[in-house]
Amino acid sequence: MEKEGQTGGTLPGMEGGGAPIGEENSVRLIGRLTRKPLMVEVTGTHKKAIFTLAVTRSYRDGENRSIKQKAFVPVVAWRALAAQVERLGKDSAMLVEGHLRTWSDPKGKNFRWEVAAEVLEVLERRESPSDDRSQRQEPAANA
């Protein structure tokens, strides 16, 4: 019997052949920013944006009541993708495609994860308060 987690093993019931199971690490999310992205400058001029997307899942329970669950997904974007979200504010809607990254502490007990963005599309723009032009006063017209 093979040990669990061993690399290159077969799944139970697949002895003697069967189609290999392909592995894929891809994520596609549509959600809203929980706050303005945190911008970090790394190694000179490269930018990194760190933000959280609130993603809602709707379903019906056994009594046909509508239930909404919210998940909060950490996302990181680099360089040009980071620049795309730099001026976005809370509640901006966006689509994010990317892959999962995980790591743990040296003892292997505490795990962290995030989505590394590969594609970003802003679906609804909400400017951050400091960039909001609607709150700026227009000069009064002379009458």
C-alpha cells in the first residue's frame, strides 16, 4: 500500500491503468474590494498591490430559502496589474483570474494562502476618497 501524500502514486481503484488525473491551479473570482488596495513599492520601481475581495455565493436551502455566503479572499497583484487597482476604492467590483499560492511557518503548522493575480478586469469603479472628484468643490460661477 502506498503512503498518503507520496509523489507519483496512483489513486485507489486506479491500479492497472486508467486515465491520469490532470492537475490545475487556477482561480476565477468576481467580487468587491473590502477597502482601498495597499500599495507596496518593491525593488525600485516595481509595485505590488495587496487587497481582499469579498465574494458572495448564493444558494437555496432545503426549505427553498435564499442563502448568501460571503468569503474574503486575499489577492496580490504585481507591476502593471498593481497599477490597474491603485486608484480603486472600497466596493469597486472586479474580476480576478490567477492561481493559488500557499506557504506555511517553519514548523509546517500554520498555513497562509492568497490568489496571485494574472488577469484583472475592473467591472465597476469606485474611486478612493482621496481621488473622488465628485467631492471636490467647483469654483463658483460669476453672476
